[in-house]
Amino acid sequence: MTLISAITWIISDGGAAYLAFQLVERWRVLAGLAAEAKRIVAFALSAVIACIVFAVAVTIFNYVEIAVIPSGWQEWVEALFEIAAGAIIAGQLLHGRKVLSKRN
């Protein structure tokens, strides 16, 4: 896996959601939360992780394979919103596959 493919995985392929769920399950502080609180924290963490990785990729590497580099503040807000929303949706899908499928 190259650095660019890892960045792409985190930003757009559900990697941020996977990392967030792993953090919630492994951190003692977060592991003690109620199930619904853990789920909300995981979604928030996935959005934050994806946005940070996107911002780092754009500013440091000046290259992101999956998106056009934002030029103004409005484009930055739109790009970060899209990234965060995608990460939360991926988190919902991961949660449904991992947790909810075990209930049935």
C-alpha cells in the first residue's frame, strides 16, 4: 500500500470509519460509554480523522488523487463537509455490517 492509496482509503473508502471504531473499542475512556454514545463518538471521530487526513494531504503533499485542491475558504468548507459526510455514511455502513448483523 502506498501513501497515496492509504490516504485515499482513509478519506473515501471507509478507512476513517474503521479507524474510529477501532479507537472507540480500544480506548478505555471510550470503551466504557453506552452503546449509543460510542456510536456517536465513532461517527464524529471518523469525520474528524477523514478531514484531518484530507487537509494534511492537500497542504503538505499538495496532491489528492480523489479531489480537486480547494482554492478558497468556501471550497475548503464544501470539501471538508463532503469528506465528513462520506466518513459518517461509511461509519453507518460499517456499524450495520459489523454490529447490527450479529443481532439477527
